[in-house]
Amino acid sequence: MSTSKTKERKRDKVWGFFRELSRPSSPSLNDAQPASSGPANATSHLVGASASLSLLSPTPSPSSTLRPSTASADRLSAATGSVSTAPLPPDLSSTGPSSVLIVPQRPETLQLPAALDSPQPPSVPDTPQQPPTSDLWSQAFAKANEETQKWITKHGLQASVAQPRDQIKELISLVEGNKLSEQSEEPFKLEIGNQKIIVREYVADAVAFITMVGDAAIAFAPPQAGAPWAVAKAVMKIPVKHIEQKAALLGTVQWFTRIVRRGQIYEALYTTETTAEGPTLNLHDALLEIYIAVLELLAKSDALFESGVARQTLTAILRPDSATGAVKNLSEKEQRLDREVQSCEASRSFISSKQTMDGIDSLKKQLDQLSLPLPRIDKGIASLLSKVEKRELEKLMDFISSEMFGKSHATVNEARLDRTGEWLLASKEFLDWQKIPSSSAALCLKGTVGTGKTYLTSKVIDHVKETLKVSQHDEGFAFFYCNRSGSSMQDPMVILRSFVRQLAGKAFDETGRIQSSLIQRCEMAKREGRELVYRDCKELILESFNSYSKTTIILDALDESDISEYNLGAVLIELMGKSKRPVKLFISSRPDREYLEETFGNSRIITVDATSQQEDIERYLTAKLYSTSFFQGRNRDIQAKIREVFATKSRGMFRWVYLQVKSLQRCVTDDAIHSWSHKLPRNLTEAYDQLWERIQEHDASDVSLAQRAIIWVSVSLVPLKADTLLEAIRYDVQGSDVIRKEKQTQQQVLELCQDMLTIEVRREKRVWMLPHASVAEYVESKGWVKWKCHSFAAKVCLGFLLEFYPGRSEEGGSSEEPEESHKTGFTEYVKIRWDDHLQAYEKWLEGMHEEEADADLPSRMALFTICRNGLYHTLRDWWLGGKITREMALIQTIREENALELAVRGCVAICRHLIGLIFDAEHLDTERYAKTLQTAVQYDKPDVVNLLMTEVNIPLDLNSSLNGSASLAQHAAIAAPKTLRWFLDQDWIQLELENDSGSEYGNVLIAAAAWGNAESVRMLLEAGANVNAAVQNGHYGSALVAAAYCGWSKYMAPTVQLLLDNGADPNLVLNGGKYGSALEAAPAAPGANTKVLQMLLAAGADPAAVSGRGEHGSALAAAAFWGQKYLLMMMIDHVGKENAIEALCQSRCPQKECHVPC
């Protein structure tokens, strides 16, 4: 190239660069969510199957003069005496559609390479002359293959003279026209690899991205740069019908616009005035190649978006690394472009002009827009949230969950070293998990015990938090750390309630706005005197998933959660599958869990091993050992020996490394270090064996003290405060007696137990914890299994209550320090928790029929407690040995309950024994036995009910009410489906009989419908109950009215549909009740459910019907009276304004005779 041409080219580039600097940058979207890239889909009426298959064949790329960019960089480094090996910052990468969707870690400030050692920065002309526009796209049009040339000519793209602004605006208009309407039904999901793409969300993301790029490019493109935008416009005009085709079409155009926009910015950022000539020219060659490749891909549009190929096209776009043909060719060209951009960045000099630096920053921000996630905004979310005052909000949140979920994260974060876990965020599996924002995906971090999974999980939590906190969004986010050291932190219900709390409002939203449905559900639970139950939590979490534009759930240590009743992993996977919106689920767990492979599959798992963790372990050792005077003061041979030990023996086990560092630091001499290196444990179990051997070197009484401390911390139902444990371990068991020993200090216990126990701060209180899950497993391996620990705790608690309870003055029970245990909190713990420990032991005994109960359990317990807790197996010798007498069994509690009334809540064996003691056929107390039977029904214990009704033969009609309340049959229908089934099998329920005793439920079917018990409703209908029975008694004139009123809660709404499906008439003429129709009852319900109203309208309910019965006269009046504006509008739309006005004129106000004024 001649000198004059080189100068002209440099001048042209500088002009283009400064022309960009003179424009204000577009609004920053640093936190934009990247839409997934890739080809789009469109219907083709021109191409057959053979043409479609040709997409998979390689496409020849045009020849171009290549300049070795690496060599150029090497020559530049040699000339300047500097070497730059720093990787390119993520925001400058143009990696294909996958990698641009998410970056492992958002660079807060882009670090520019050090200035090259040049005499002075290049001079900048004061008044740059306007150069000709870059001709790379013109060259691409000219050098494309023959098939592409024909396609260009067919669409008149070479002759396009329209201004870029006009082309882009028209493109955006075409893109907006391809949005998908909101769907109330299940959204279409497309499974690609491990991702379940919610296509509606994917299309919305693609539209948002293309619009964002187009808006930014309008102010950037020179007048002659309209050609590429004309290409995109031509593709968008391809007719498509099916949702898969539309997704593939928009995905392809999205990929194309990203390439166009990057090319524009690269050409302005790397000029021969700011970058060495070789790398600049190489960059231009790479850009030309990629422009040609993308044109040749788009030239196949007719085949790409054909109905039968669209899914294949979309898959190739989202997984270009496994694609073939034109998509693979384009992906490879992008990889080459990345390398050339890195070379340009390495050679670019600093420019002293502040204006120039500001311009560079502006361009880099625009590159950020192409790499960072677009904010997921959903205007509809506002209608689902309600403002709550701060004090009320705090009360509501504590009602849902009082667990301090953020404390564990804060503790882990304080201990985690900087840059730990970077490898995880950069791993292919993690990038795949995050890269398609519109997809649902689960990812499991799998590692053996002690490999530092919790620290890695905390890194992921921080990554998500940082992404969400800096951007406007409508996303949900929740996390939790399971921990075997605290029962509450392994209880699935505690964890699910915490998720409900965290998902109550948008992530990190401080406006006090939370979901209206959650407020209503909590109010109902409060009225019923209960917490949120399992069903509540599942449904509320699913509602949150369906409400937010995207939700991320992170759960650490799934293996430490209790799966005896609920498998949290399976529950979350199930909810993710049901969600209509994208859900990202990240879970860490041990690998030796049966459910792990079934739940996640091999392809959804990242395995933590020695290779992946080595850098993090080295970082830890540098901070905690290699930088200390202990290590630095040693000779080089000893240092090398220590390094070799940790490099070869750690095998990725962080916990093992931690223990060996502490063990090593006890060594004084070099000989001791040599001895240490030859006695290293091979695994964590052997490491704990060494710790336990050191504990056993103490006196037997000290060893017993250590055992008591470890047992209490292992089995305590809540983390024990520092003083509480110190009081608890004073009590030891000798035979059947509990004795008290002297008190120890906190430091004495810590030194004795070494690394088997630790103290943490929880809720501003210091509590004892097992330092790691592996300690809990080791404790169990030593024979301290849970049931034995519960047995020990139960003995101590019962002995304490009998002998040491503050204020007792019985012989042998006087306390020298009556207030000591009360001050420490141990008294309160025993009062509340003693029966929990005993119940846990009882449950184990029940399943171990051959095992004898512990003979050393204290024997002076109240019979009422034994019966209430069903302690038959624990005290088997009592029951079988005749120690319970008739007189004892007939004694009543302060609530006038005898032993049998307490026992019917669960233990058939005790009930049978007590019936044998107290049953007297001649002096039968019918009222008392009826009350006992009612209790058994309410607790849904059909075996106990059977016992009472067959062996005692209580002369009682199930269909008659007790004291003006519901009948036994109705109680069974409300909450005892197992008992109801047994009653129906005995043919004891009169399905048509009305309850005329004053109960709010007119018959048994109405009782079941009012409580939303779909299982009971279904059983009763199958047994022949009349779905349209119009009763005179009770609050609800029919089963449908009861279900409509109580169906405001979403989980009860299916009962309405069940009744309608079985022929319930929504316009049934009623004979009684508070409402004239089911449609009138629906708006009167607290938090009325639009879904119920839609069901009734769809079934033919008439909102304009006027009835002489009920408080309002019509459903329209009820909606107006109760302020249900949305329901009122729905009904007016359904019947028309004139009919609505006429109905309202004939309606009335509650408890008034006057009509509503017209």
C-alpha cells in the first residue's frame, strides 16, 4: 500500500472516529438483558426438503488476505519492550449468539492496557475532513457467492438508496408487528438441550433487543450505511405463521443486527490513528468475512424458516457450537473476529485528549449494551402488587417466615476470599444456564463433602444480586442455605416459606409493594389460626413464577435438607416445569444422593473436583498460610515440602485443607512438620478421627462432657445460645437418674471439642453450631445416631422437669441454683421442646418392632402427656404391665378432657387399651363419646373412628349436628377425606339430608365445597350427591354458591370448576342463603377471584339476573357494593351497558329495602 493511500485511510478513520465522539451517546443500558441470538424462522413456499437439508452442508468462504494478528502483536510488543497477555474484557467480545447473551461477571470498570512506550501519542487533526464511508458492506455484497448475489438482486438490496434512519425505523416497525399476544393458557415451550425455552418470552426478548440496537444505530450510521438494515428488513418481510417460525426469524435477525452494530463500533473504535496498522487491517478482513458469512446465511432465509425446519434453525442459532453448515461457518468467523479485536485492543494506545477518552468510553458503553442482559420489564406486574405500610409489611413478612435467610450469606461472604469461584462463573455449564434469559433451566453444582460448594454458591448469589441491583427489572429472586447444624435450616417447610417471603415482591424492591394474592392468603391463614402450609407455599411460589418476568432460585446444600417428607429439589423442578415464565434454578448438593441424577440428569450438573478448585485452594493457602510468618520463616526445603503436600493431597477438599492448616500451625520444629507430613489423613473421616483421638486423650469425664456438647448441638431443635448449651451440658444421665455437674466456660468447651464445634452469630445472638455438614455425618458414624441423641435429650429434659425445675422443693429435687437454668434459657427450651425429642424417639421405636424402649427413661410422667403424644411404644411396659388404672384413665384435664379424648388424635393402640379400661355399656356417656368421636373425625383418623363406632358402638347419627355445629359427616367432608371415604363405604351418609340445626352448611356437599376440598366433593358426587340441591338452611343456597364465595383463594377455585363440570347450574333458583346466585356470591368474597368469575360466565351465568333473594339483588350490585371494579367491568362487558343499568336499578343495598338509584 502506498504512503499516500495509507495516510488517506488513516485520515478517513480518524474522521469517522471523531464524528462519533461529537454525538451524544445513547442512554446507557448497561444492564440490558441479552436476547438469545440466532437465525430466525419464516415460512417458505419456494424451497423443498432438499433445499432445507442443504443448510447443513459447508459453505465455502471467500478468500481474503490474512495477516497474522498474533505475530503483529508480538512484533508490537518487541518494539515497545512490553508484553500484554491480558484477555480481552468481555464487553469487547463478539462471540456468537451464545456468549453474547450473558457475561460471567460484569466488569465494573473496563481496564485499558498500559500505554505503549511510544515517544508521544499520535496527533489529532483540529478539523478532520469527511472521508468516504466504510466500504466493507459494499465489498461483502460484491464478494458473496452466486446464490447470495441472486438473493440480493431479487430483493433489490444492492440498489437500496434509502437513508439508514428510514430503513431502521421500518425494520423496528416490522419487528414490533411480530410480537406475540399475551396468552392465558399454557405457553408454548421448546426444549433445546437443557433449556426449556418459553417461546413467547424469547420472542419478546428478541423484539426488545432489535429495537434497542436499531434506536442506538440511528444516530450512528452514516448516510450511505443503509444496506445492512435493508437486508434485515427484507428478512423480516418473509411471511411466517407458526410460533416456532416467528422465533427462528426474530432470532436470526437479532443475531444479524448484533453483528452489524458491533461492526460499526469496532470500525470507529479501532482506527489506524489509535491502533497499529496491521491489527486494524486484520480486523477489517475479519469483519468482511463475517459480513459475507451472515449475508450467505440470510440468503437461505426461505429454507431457514420453512415450517419443518424452523425448530432446527432455532436450535442451531442457540447452539452454534454444535451446528453445521452456514451457521457453523458464521460462528467460526465470529471467533476469528474475537481474536482480531483482542489484538487491536492490545495494541491500542492511550490518547491524551480527554474528549477522545470520553468518546472511547461512550463506544465501550454501547458495546456493553450488546453483551449485558436487557432489563426484563413487565408492565402487568404493577397490577398484581399492593402497597403495604412499613410496619404492617414487617409483621406480614415475619408471619410468612421469620428465618434470617440473609445471615448465612453474610457469614459465608465474609469468609470467602476475593476472586474465589471465578472458574464457576466462566464455566460453559454456567454460561449455558444463564445465556438464554427466556428459558427455564436447572443447574446442579455437585461436589463431595468439604469441597467448598457453599462458597461457590455464595459467588453465584452475589453474581445474580449484582446483576439485578444495578438495573430496572421485574424479576424475582430467592436463595437459601440449608444446614444440618440447625433443624430449622433443613426443614423443607421453613425453606419454602422463606422462598415465599423473598418472592413477595420484586427482587430488591424497597417500595413496599407485594403481591395482593399473598396478602389475602396470609389473612386467611391468620383467621384459621395456622401458618402457611405446604400447599400454600407451592401455590404461592408458582404464582410468583408466573407473575415475574423471570425468577432465579438458588439453594445451597440440598443434601442437608430433610427429604423424609418433601424433596425440595423435586418440588422446585416440578414448579419450574409448571411455570409460564422463565425460571432459573441453581442447586448445590453432594453427589451420593439417589434423587440427584433422576432430578437433574448428567448434562445439568457441574462437578467440583481437584482441577476446578485448585486455583481457589491456592488462593486460600496464600492468604492463610503462605503469607504468614509461620511459613515465611521456614527454610526453602520446608516451604517446598508444605506446598507439595497441599498440591498433591488436597484433591479439592477445602475442609480438609482448613483442618490441615490448623494442624500444621501447631508444629514448632521442622522435624515436627516432617512428622506431620507423614501422618496426613487421606480424607475427612480420617481427619476427624485424628481430632477425636486428641479429645480422647483427656480424662473420661472430659470426654463425656465433649460428647454431651456435640450431642446437644447435633440434636437441638433450634440453635442453642451460648449460655443455654453451657447449662444443658451440666446434666448427665446415670441409669434412670439425671445428675447435675459443675458449669464450664465457653472457652473450655471450645478448646476441648476443637474443630468439632463452633460459635456463630445468628440474629444478633451467639449460638453453637456444627462447623460443617461433614461433622454431623462423622458424629453419626461414631454411633451417635439421631434416635440415640433424641433419647438422651428426652431423658435429660424429663429428668430436669422432675428434679431440677426452678422452684421445685420435693425430696431430691431441690435446686441450689433455682434461677440459673431460667436465666440461661434452658428452662424455656425444656418446657417447649421436651416432647419433640420424645416424639422423635417414639417415631423411631414404632418402626423398630424388635427394639426395646430405653429402660432408663424417667417414669413419673403425666398420663395426659403420654396419651396426647401417643407414647405407646416408648412406655410399652407401662401399658402392658398394668400400671395404668381405670381411675387414672377417668381423670379429666382442666378442659374436661379424659385420657381417651386426648389419645384419639393418633394412637389406636392407646385408644384400644383405654376403651378396655373405661368402657361401661350400662352407663354410657353418649355426649362425651360423641365429642371424642368428633375429635377423631376432625383429625382424620379413620382407624380410630372405626374402633369407636364398632367396638364402643356409640349410638350416634353421623348426619345430625352436635350443639348447633356441623354434623360428623360434614366434619369429615370438610377436612377428613379418608374418614369420609370410610363413612361412604359403610353407606352411613345421607347425601340429601339438610342440616337444620343452625350450621352454616346446608348439607354435606355444601360443607365440602365451602372448604374447597375437591377430593371430598368428587367422592360425594361419585356417591350420588345432587350437585344442584337448593337448600333452605345455612349461609349458602347451593354447593356452587359456597364454592364461588370461598373460591376467592386460587387453590380453592378448582372446586368451582369441578362442580360446573358435573352439571352445576350457575343460574339455579335458590331457596335459601345470603346470596341470590353463585355469581352474586363471587364478588362478595374477600379478594374475589377473577378466575372464578370467568368460570361462571363461561358456564352461562347471567350477571343481569335479578333475584328477590340475597343481600344485593344481583351480581352487578354485589360487585359495585364491594368495590370489585374489575369484576364489575367484566360483567358489564358480558351483558352490555343497557342490561347492566337495568339490573342495577332493580337491585338493592344490603339490609335495606330501597333500590339502587338509577
